Amino acid sequence: MKNKTKYCLGVMSGTSLDGLDIAYLKIDSQTSYQFEILKAVTIPYNPDWKNMLKNGFHISGEALTKLDADYGIYLGNTLKKFITENNIENLDFIASHGHTIYHNPSDNYTLQIGNGPYINTITGIKTICDFRTQDVALGGQGAPLVPIGDALLFSEYDYCLNLGGFSNISMNKNNQRIAFDICPVNIVMNHYVNSLDLEYDENGEIASKGNIDTTLLNELNSLPFYNDSKPKSLGYEFILETIFPIINKYNLEIKDILRTFVEHIAQQIAKKIASDSSKRMLITGGGAFNIFLIERLKEFTKTELIIPENSIIDYKEALVFALLGYLKDEEKNNCLKSVTGASKDHSSGIIYTS
Ligand SMILES: Nc1ncnc2c1ncn2[C@@H]1O[C@H](COP(=O)(O)OP(=O)(O)OP(=O)(O)O)[C@@H](O)[C@H]1O
Ligand SMILES: CC(=O)N[C@H]1[C@@H]2OC[C@@H](O2)[C@@H](O)[C@@H]1O[C@H](C)C(=O)O
């Protein structure tokens, strides 16, 4: 493999809507892919942006087209400021995930907004974006896409689990990388905690004081998605149409909803892995900070749970989208059919230069 060092920004807006993750990285490929996080920051969304992105699901036509452009301009300006404030001179490209509004691969569509041409025009830097559409067009789920990074950068772990808005997992099976979304996590818990005027349930403190409602737990655990065959992925549609209506029927106190949901998450994750003390699972995403959730997960599995340093917990997804950009820039495959179910491995993303 020829060594090509590239400096890049990986940019991710996750489903929990906590903010925009930006990582300035050096990526090398020699005998293997290697990375260094040179600088990383999460820029919290102000209440207006949070509401506009949350509301994106409920608008369409001209309003959604405008939101796509406005958000592209927001990303361009935010990234330009980051580049200037950090005196970044070496920068080969920006790889930006955008923000997911719809995700319905079984009906052949997924939408990430944050128009690439605006980012490219405002920053003057080559911009690579729209990583999911081609995979859906090839019959794939278009998600999760991070598993190629698990294979190339984190292969020492038997499992890579991310606890973000949703949880997803990747692992090797029969010499192939497989992966799938498991269940919703912070997107649901944040929603209920917001009614207490809190952003999230810090360390799972509120959940830890609640009681499990076993009828709700059983109803959640019986959802057909959990027994669907892989590949499979989840979107906000599943929350609005399935999860919220079920939970809301029960009229529970917030602490009991959280307690029950934590149990649901821990049980669903444990079902997907071997309970084997010789296996190691890397845990990233904001949920890795939820001490109570991790404690409950330990209750259901003997697999060793590894919580890495904060920069990996917080920026692994931004890092891997930069790797997807790196591979696209080299015209190499960055989406695996074994993960998404697409008809072939392929090199996804659109490159904007000006
Ligand atoms: N100390 C903590 N205790 C409990 N939960 C936490 C803590 N810190 C962060 N979180 C949760 O993690 C969330 C952010 O996680 P993350 O940034 O991984 O999500 P995301 O990138 O939006 O998700 P994804 O892209 O996987 O959908 C917060 O909204 C919060 O719910
Ligand atoms: C459509 C979409 O944006 N999916 C996200 C979401 O957030 C978590 C989970 O659902 C995962 O499938 C995916 O993101 C990660 C970064 C991925 O593609 O690997």
C-alpha cells in the first residue's frame, strides 16, 4: 500500500442533536490505515438550530430545500471559523455527513441535508458528502457506514458498539464484517428528559432511581424489528411511529420510563453478542458516559467492555466519515455490501471542488 498522508476535517451531526462534531485529522495509509486526532470540538446547536433540524422531518418542498441550503451555509461558516481559529493550513478535504432527515431504505430513500456546494464555496476546500444515497440506490441500507472504519482502524476489538441517538454494532463473522442498528438510545431518553428541562440524564442518575415497568419492557422487547434479519437500520420514523406511541400509552413517571428504557437497551445489546469473557467490545458515543447504562449492560454479558479515551468516545464517527472521504478521494471502496446489503462494495460520496 502506498503511503499517502492526508489532512482532513471529519464532520458529523448525529441524531441526538447535541451538536456538530468536527475533528481535524491526519490519516496515513502505509501497511495499514492510521490516524491522529489533531484537534476536535463539538459545537452545540443553539435552540433555533436544534428546533429547525428536529422539525425537518415535518416539513417538505420549498421549506425543506431552504433548510438544506441554510444548513449547508451554517456548516460552511462554522467550518471556516474552525479552520481560521485553529490556524489550519494543511487541509486536503472536508468529509461531511450532514444531518439525517429521512431514512427509509426499504422505500429507496434517505436524506442527509447540509448542501456540499455551500461548504466547498464558503471554505474553498474540497468537500466530500452524501455518503448514504448511492448505497441505498444499490439496494443497501445506507447505514451503518462506520463499520468500514471499525474494520480498518479498530480491528483489535471483537465488537464495536456505538451508543448515540441509536445504537449500532459491528463484528466479524465468517471473515466478513457485518453490522446493524440495534435499538434507539439517546434520541428516546433525551426526549423524555427534555420535559424536565434537562439536555440528558447525566450518568443515568435519573434512570437509576426509577422502577422497571415489566409490561412496557416486554412490549418494547417484542417489537418485530428486533427479530428482523440483517442487514437492517433505523431512522427517526421508528421513534415517531413506533417507540413514542408505545411508551406514551403507559403514562409513567419520567424516571420509570428511563429505567425501563435502559433495561430494554441493555437487554437488546446483550442479545446480539456472545457472553464471553475472552471477547472485547469497544464502546463509543455519548452513551458510553452513561454509567448506569454500562452497569446494566455488564449485568447481561461477560464480554469485556472497553471505554476508550474521551476523544474516541466523542469523535469516532467524525473520524470514520473522514476515512470514508479519504477512501472516496482515492477511488477506493468505502461501503461494504456485507454490512449494508448493497449489491456490491462501492465508493460512495460526492466530491465538490471549485
Ligand atoms: N455523562 C453522560 N451521561 C449520560 N448520557 C450522556 C452523557 N454524555 C453524553 N450523553 C448522551 O450522549 C448523547 C450524545 O451522543 P453522541 O454524540 O454519540 O450522539 P450522536 O452523534 O448524535 O448519535 P448518532 O450519530 O449515533 O445518532 C447526548 O445527547 C446524551 O444523551
Ligand atoms: C441514516 C442515519 O443517519 N443513520 C445513523 C443513525 O445514527 C446511528 C445509527 O442511526 C447509524 O445507522 C447511522 O449513523 C452512523 C454514524 C453510521 O452510519 O455508522
